[in-house]
Amino acid sequence: MKGIAFLRAINVGGRNVKMESLRALFEAEGFTSVETFIASGNVIFDVAAGKKAVALERAIETMLKNALGFDVAAFVRTGPELTAVAAHQPFSPAALKKSVAFNVAFLRSAPDATSVKALNAVKTPADSFHVRGRELYWLSTIRQGESKISNAVFEKKLGQRSTVRGIATIRKMAEKFGA
């Protein structure tokens, strides 16, 4: 089965980790059939049956900290989980038609009701949210750069780290690696 690691902010703040170097780090750590998907910290690899996402996330984060010298949060999903994320449609066709951006934030764990309530309290007329399991779906009628909402807002309100990807990228990855 395929595992997909979504890495948070690996290439920001003046850092530039080449995807070939990232693949080599994963391979040196014993991951097999390693691929990257676009240069934004999406790493695909084979996962042994029974391997838990939490253990993979911690192993990847430790490896990257040791190799790169800075923290990189990792969010692991299996191919079938990614397919389910790509297929889930929490927004109406009318809302989608009006939108400019449709993103998914990957979370470490499903947020509790209090955290979801705190997140919903910052909704704007332009930004809509939907939480399902370990994913936060975000639909916006304005560009992300124009919105008051950001990944930092998600992390503050939900009390945990996250990383955001566009739905188009997620759907392409699910089509290629989801089976």
C-alpha cells in the first residue's frame, strides 16, 4: 500500500530542499518506492501492512530534523485515505462555483468539538470550513493571500499543527497513488 507524507513548510523561510535530496533521505531511512509529487513536500512511499501513521510521522519528523537541522511536521495518509479525502464533497455545487480556492488542511488528529467551535467562530463571509476526521476542508471566494484565514489561524484555533494543499493537487495524487 502507498503512504503519502505531506510535509509542512519544508521549503519556506529561505530553505530550499531539493526533491531528489528528500527522496534520498527517505530511501536512506529504509523507505521503499519513494517518489515526490511537485516540489512542495509531498513524498510517496510503500507502507508495510500494520504500520501506524503516528509511528511513520514521528520517524519522518525525527529523520528530517536530524538531516536538515530544523523541524518539519509530517502528516501521513494511506492511498485509500487520500482517495477518500479527494472524493469528499462538503460544499454545495453553488458554493463551489463561486469559490476561488478549495483547500484541505491535513491534521495530526481529529479535533474535538471545542476546537471546531473555535474555528467556526472565525468564519468569514468569504471563507467556509468543514471538518471531517483528520482533515479540514476550506472553501474561499477570495484568494488565500487576501483572506484573514491562514494555516496559522487553523493551528491556533484547533490547537495542533497542520499543512494545507489545494484540492486539485490532492485529486491528482489520489488518482495516481490512491489505489
